Amino acid sequence: MKKVLSKTMALFCATLLVFSCSDFEEINENPLAATAEQVEVEFFINNSIGGAQQNPHIAERIFVLYWKDASRTSRLGVLSHGGFNDGWTNDYFNGYVSKWLLNATNAINVAEEKIATGNVKEYTENVMHIARIWRVYIMSEMSDTFGPIPIDGFKGENPAYNSVEEVYTFMLDELKDAVSKIDDTNAFKPDPNLDPAFGYDYDKWKKYGNSMRMRLAMRLSEVAPALAKQHFEEAANSGQIIATSADDMRVFSGGGWNNYTNPQSRQWNSHYITPTYRNLVVGLGSVTSMEQLPADDQVNIKPAGYLGKRFENHFSMLTNDPAKGFFLDGLPNTIDPRSYKTFPIPGNVDDTNYSNYPTWSNNHTVTERTLLDDNGDELMTIDAAFTYNATAAGNTGEPGSKNRLIGPGSWPRLGLDFRHGESERIFFPSWETHFLIAEAYTRGWNTPITGKDAYETGIAESFAYYGVSDHLATYIASEDYNNNGTSVSWDHTTEPPASVTMDYVDGYTDTPGTFEYTYPNNTIYEGGNVKNDLLTKIITQKFIASSAWIPLELWNDHRRLGLPFFENPAVEDPFPNMPQLNPGNVMSNQVNFFGQRVKYPSSFVNNIPNGHAQAVQHLGGPDEVHTPLWWAKQN
């Protein structure tokens, strides 16, 4: 009998050559004597899905510090400031290649070997095609992070690197073929425990494959619309897509330290709310804070049209966040109902979703914070309990040095429901399928339901997940504008006025006044002239719904469309890695103000220079953070 894993060992060797994996001990533990009878395809799939959850070491670096930062779903300062860390990148790069992609590829190769020798079980072919679908996800994650990758790797020799266009063409064709070949009438399946996503429910894997095809097709909407339309329409109209939460691609996340640990569980990461999120949700949907909160929590709700207290000497004014300089000394009059579920109210320690991290200190209970004067002495103390604020990250300079307001107990942070054990990491939710259909409808593509139906169903699916469905009717009918000038109602596309007059209080003198609030000009989308069209509504809803779990996809949307509006980081002092942003142009947006990709790790650059040179040639620009990918906006 042919030794199947002698072939696998060759693949491992190829991995070492191509990607310079340093995990020699782990690789050499491979059981070389295993035969085709002893190796089960589903074991490889299980290991690949498990590894791709990202253990706490990799998750903190990639999911949190790269993807969440770049997508503005957490206030950090790495890619958003033009930065990167070679050690983090190397850890992810090697984990992806030496474990996740290798295991997915081995599942396919071993299945092919079994089929060729007749050593099959009733489910072998189905499981092979499931491995193909899962491998596409792993490849898309890698390509969306770095750019060019090999399509035809793990063949025992250094593979050629392919352009992003070639990678996407392959992935779309692979999904189409794999889904078509799964026999969902087959009653035989492996141990369901070896599939942490769907328990080897073939119908659900087909739905996931089709919805993934829709996601990847839409990625090409701006650069290859004909190809995107073809693949999208075929998948969307297949009758097998993730349309309800029962079919979501989710994987259990727990505590401890293993592959299934929640990727956002490290207690020292604060996960502060960003101005991007705040500007999307404040004022959106006509649902008042009074309606959302119990009587005891309704203290400090502010009237409509109130911006807060103005502290222009303690917040950087060198950002295009439209609410810069203001501290909302209370709760917004109206706000998207999912907001308090995602980022609970500071100081509301009785809320079971309120984050008590880090548990080894009482910082989450400290709501009184100070502002300093120019001499570094205390100017005033502010109690931030039951307030709701966000401020731009960046180089905040002298104003930031005098501002002590931001802290675990005084600023909204990601809720505990998304951070502790006993949760589910969402890879593909039903709401995303519907928002994709709504976007396709706006492009004139053939969709199974109308854009309005898809859009409102996507919102409904998201509201159900967050447990706020009782506010749905009011919300979807709302014509109120959020801080960006966007409303919810599909039928309401009237553009907002350039500015509105709002009330405020001078924070230093307590003198009331009025302020001309100007909606932000998102100059990388329609020149900043459009704030309330259908596409902006769709991406606004997608961002709010997915911000807790799918940061990579939200980053992808911004790179592809320039939506939603991302505030520029404060630039009181220059950015070493982003000199193109300066006080003179901070009020406009440019593509190169936002991180576009992760640089390849130095281990790849140094050890495989020819492969790196080929990858960079396909990239079409330098191996830098601000080089756009093929499918993204270029300027």
C-alpha cells in the first residue's frame, strides 16, 4: 500500500521552502508510516478549522491589532497609523501556511488519493469538496491581508505566486465547482464532532459555499463587474444560501488558551469604541435611549440636538471627526439599539454585558477622570458614568497630554458577551447575505428578492441576533440622520443639509451656546458629495451589524468602496509611517491615509527573495502598508 503521508511530507518540505516556517519540531512529528487506511480526511479539516480560529497569541495580533484597528471597529493605532509589526506578521504567516492551509490542502490530497485507490467511504467525495470550500476561505483571508499568494502550492517545489486577480478567479471557480459536486442527499457523514462549523450538514456547507461566492464576487464589483455579476447571480439565485441565522457559519469560542479561545478574550485589550462607530449610530433609527433603557439607567439622557460640552483645548482638533472637541456629558437622545449591546454604557456595572476587564483591577469602576491645565495640574474632575463618547486615535499632541478622560470605566468598550467564553465566533452571518443582495440590486444585477426586502431582512436578522427586534418597525421607517448624514429608511434618499445648528455647553465656563455641526465630507466616496444613497445605507448597516465579529470584511468594504466614513487620525505631530497626512489636508480623505494591506514578513523577504520579488511584481506597487490591492480603490 502506498504511504499516503510520504506525499504529505513532501508538502511539508515545500512549505518550509516557500514560506520559511520555523516550526521544525512540530512538522517532524508527522507520522510517516500512516497509510491510506489510517488517515481520515475529516481529521485534517477539523485541524484546519480549529487552527483558523486563531489562538490567543495570533488572534491578539491579527484579529485585534491588525483587522480591528484597520476596520475602525476598535480604537488602537497600528495599520490605521501606517504601522505594522514584523513579529506579529510572521506568526500569522507561518500559522496560515504550516497549519491551516496545509491541513485543508492535505484533506483534499488525501481524499483524492483515497478515491484514486478505491479506498473510499460513502462520504469521502463530499468531505473533499467541503475541504475545497474551506480552503477558499483560508486563501481569501490570506490574500485580503497580504495580496498575491500561490494558488498551486504544496506540490513539492516552490510554487509560482499569483496575482490577486488570478487568486480571486480561482477561488470563485473553485467554490462554484465544489458546491455543485456536494451530494446533499447523501445520508452518510463523518463524526459531526469533527466539523466544528456545521457538524457535516452538507446542505449548510453548500449554503456557506454559495454565500462565500457572493462575498468574493462582490469584492470584484468595482474592477471586474462582468465577472462579479456572473458569479454573484449564479450563487444568489441558487436557492441554497445563508438566509437565516440557523445556517450561519459560526464556531464555538470558549475560555482558556487554545485554538477555540475567543479571539477577543485578552483582558489587557480595551476595545474602545471608535468615532467611526459612534458617528454611524448616534441619531440613527429614531429609537430613543428612553425606550431602550430601564428606568434606573435613564439618568443623563440628553435632549435631541445636543452635542455635549466643548473642550477644544483637551481634544485634538486636527482630525476630520465631525464631533471633535466635544464630550457628551450624558447619553444620546436617540441611538441605534444595537449600540448599547455592543458597547455598554460606561459606569453601568449592573449590566451583565458590561466589561469588567481586566479582572485583576477595579479600573472598570473608575468613572471620575481629570483634565489638566497647561502646568500639568488638575483643572477639573469629570464623572463619565452614563456618558457615551469616542475620540479619534492618532498623535494627539499637547491636547491629548492634558486629557485623562479615556479609561476602562469612563469610555465605552466592547461588551463582555463578545469577549468571554461560551460564545460563538461568527464567520458568515445571514445578515451579510442579505446586505450583499441589497448591494447587488443597486447595481442592477439579477437578485432573488428586491433590494429593499433584502436590506430590511438583513437589518431584521441583525436585530434578532442583538435581541432588539421590538424596535425594528420604528427603526426601518426612520428618516433621521446619524452623525454622518445617513438615515435608515430605504425609501428616504434625500441628502442632508450641509450643516445643522446644535446646542452645546462651553466645558470651561458652563456657558450654553449653539454650534454649526457640519456633516463629514467622505471625499473618497463620490467626492464627498453623497451621504444618504442606497449603497451608503447598506454599508452603514453592514458595519453596525458585523463590527463585533467580522472586522476583516468591514476593512475590505472600506478598501473597496471608501465606505463607511472613516475619520482621519489626529495629526498634532507627524506620523513616521504616514507623512502624507498632515494638518494641511486632514479635513479630506485619501486612500493612502488608511492602511491597505499587511507587509509580507521579513522571513519571507529574506529567505525566499525570488518568491517575494514575484509577489511584489504582482502587487503592482511597493511592499508597503499603503499599497492598494487589485480590487480596492486606488486613489
